[in-house]
Amino acid sequence: MTVWAILQVLVLVFTVVSAALAVWLRDLLAAALALGAVGLFLSLAFYLLLAPDVAIAQAGIGAALTTAIFILAIRKTRRREEEE
Amino acid sequence: MSVVVRTIARMLVPVGLVFGAYVIMHGHLTPGGGFQGGAVAASALALILVSFSAKELKPVKGLLSALESTGGVAFVVFAFLGIGFTFFANAIAGMGGLFGQPVDYGPNPGYLNTSGTLPLMNWAVGLKVLAGLGSVVLLFALFGEGEDDR
Amino acid sequence: MTRWLRLAAFLVVAGALLLVAGQIRRFGEPRLAEMDLYFNRYSQDEVAANNAVTAIVFDYRGYDTLGEATVLFAAVVGVALILRKVKK
């Protein structure tokens, strides 16, 4: 196990943990930020897989723009998820 | 948004715009290109929209629309430059002059005035992506803002 | 009942993915490498670009980029159409 492989596994674990947080959180703003963290960790994974082009595109689109759109949508609706 | 978000946004928006311009400009030398740089610059615009009100960017909407059309038309025009050989052939690579310097094989630092139509196409696609994604986020932000004329 | 169904579906999908992941090719060893070697060798001579990825995206595979630009344009037009000002 080199440092590179350990970093890859750590980044993928963080990705899955952030995705689970996005499902689990009740505060929709925090859930949107967790979804942005998924995009950021995915971009790190792409960078570790030697694809910096895809990493820049993923960091711009997946981590920043979709989070901004979610935050704008949450601002126009309500912040808490309704209990069933 | 709160004053913390506003202060950080004031610092980060110029950095994002400049980094997007750098990624577009050095697209033929370093990782990145038109699409990636345009996405980074558009995320800076989205940061303005999230942290401040949507009215700040409302006068820019016509400019963004014009930039999108200009980028698309310029991309196709640069593609038509190589129509004597094939569509999308790189007509002015290695011909000398601006953007026409040849490049040696192997690792080298790279120069900005190489690669023929590639930097011009990078700028066209970058402006197009910046204007397209920026106008998408701007339309989202302007939706339902009261007496707006979108 | 639904819970066990969900668990079974999860196990089947995860098992299939893991089964395929065991047979995946090693990183950096594609089955056919002629085109990669050609791009690595000749993109600097033909396109005069140090970044081979941009040389492929904007020169060798320019039609793909044109299609991508068209898709982006269609998406922006769709958003502008849906979020337009509604006449009362």
C-alpha cells in the first residue's frame, strides 16, 4: 500500500460518507453543502487518478454550480424538511 | 446572506474570475481548457448571486446573452478556417506568425503563441460556457423575485 | 417485506459491481493502445500544442466539442424558456 493508494481509498470513503450525510441530514441547507462536498471529493479522486482536466470541470460544476443552484432553490422555498 | 459570507465572497470572486481566465488562456499548455475555465468563472458569478442579491447581476443579463451567441459563432468560424482541408482542421498551426509557432517533440515549457486555432477556440468556448452557465444560475436566482422583467 | 426486497436488491447490485471490479483491467493498461501512442507521439508535431488533451478535444475530435456546445446551448435555451416572464 503506497501513500497514493491510501489517499485514493480515503477520498472514496469520504465521498460515500458525505453522500450518506446528504441523505441523513434534515436541514436542507446542510444537505446541499454535503452534496457539494461529494462533488469536491469526487474531483479530488479524479485528480488522484491523473485526470486534472476532469477534476477542474468537476470542481467547477459539481462542487460549486450545483450547490449554488440548490442554495438558491432553498432560499426561495423553505429550509427544513417536513416530518412525515 | 450573513456578513461573513459577504466578506469572503468579496475576496474570492476576483480570485475565481482570474483563475478561470488563467485556465482558459493556458488551455493549450496546462490542464484545463475552455469548458473548465468557463465553469470556474461561472462559479464565481454564482458566488456573487448566492451571497448578494440577484439584482446585482441583473444588468449583465443582456451582456451574457450576447457573449453566449458570440462564443458559439466564433467557435464555428474558427472551425471553418480549416475548410480547405477538413472541417476543424487546424489551419494556422505551424504556419508562423501569431499562434503559429511550432513546438518541439518532448517535454518543454511551452509558449503562449503556439497551437494555431486552439487558443482562439478555447476563448470562444470559455466565453460561451461562462455566459451559458452564468445565465442559467442568474435566471434561477431571478425567478420569483417579484416585479421582475426577465 | 419491502425491507427485505430492498436489502436483496442492494446485495445483488453490490455483488454484481464487486464481481466486475475484480476483473477490471489494471490502471494504465488499455486493451488497444495504438491511438494513445499516436496522440502522444504526434500531437506536438501536428497541432503544436503541449496539452495533448486539448489537442484531442479541439482538433482531432472537434465534432464532439461542437456537439457539447450545442447541448449546452439547448440547455440554456430550455432554462430561459421555462423560467420566462409569464404574461398575465
